[in-house]
Amino acid sequence: MDIPTFNGGWSYTQWEMNDLFKHIVYKNEYSILEFGAGDSSTKLFNHFKKYVEKLHYAIYESNFNYLPTNLSDYELHFYDENDIEKVSMPNNKFDLILIDGPNGDKRKFWYSKIKNCVKEGTIILVDDFNHYQSFSDELDRNFEYKLLEHHDEPFVAYGEHSWKIVKVISAK
């Protein structure tokens, strides 16, 4: 399996993605929910398309500048990050959920909103996990999970950063 190259910086790092892919099990149908799009969205989509027959990739993004170029490949939800509590979630269960947006502590609101989007075995990756205590508090408040990976690297611009990868046992 060839894992794409990730540049890091304000996006996922190679180390982070290598950790994630250790836990990915490919199957005929696979669904991904991503909060915070960017260059990595295209890389992940193209990678999964090589190994998955039917891929459903949903993106929630608040900034048009980060959207992938080929929008027809994705289920796209554009939202106002100052009004996340009113954003509705798809009526799907996802295999992989990536939480990397918006900036600041507002992403803490996603956890309660995605409770109906997970199933036993859903993998959740939380990027920049140590930036706000609320990221940890809300994850623990909303899910029972098995810890797969956790790196508490101090933030360095365009360097390594923190992340947490969990496998959902159940929503609380």
C-alpha cells in the first residue's frame, strides 16, 4: 500500500498519516467525513479510490479557499463557523472521521453532532488535539473509545503537532 505524501505545516503531517493508515481496513464500501478541507482532502480521496470500490467522502468546510478543485467527487457542506450548533449532519454512518477545522476551539462542537454518524469501529482522528482542553473533554463526554494513537507534540509552525486517533466503541 502506498501512502500519499503529506506536507504538514497547517495540514496533516506524514507521521500523523502513517499512524492513521496503520489502522485503516479497506473494504468495498468506505465512507469518510472530514471537517476542514485542503490539499489533504484530494490526497486522501485519490488514495482511497485506489483501494475502495465505492467511496463516499463528505466534507464540512467554512472557507471556500480550502475546497478541493474537483467538487463533484465530494458531498460538500459549506457552513458558518460562528453558527456550528445549527449545522445539520448527514444521515450516514462513517468509517473514518477527520476533525481538522475550523481553527480555534469551535471544533469542539462537532463531537456531539457526529454521535449519530458513528458506528462501532469508526476511526476518529483529531488534529491539533492539544490546542484546547475542550477537544479532549468533548471527545470523552460523547464517546467510549479505544485509543489507537496519541501524540502530544508541542505546536511548531510547519512542523510536527499533536493528534489523537481513536476507534469508537459507542456513542454516549
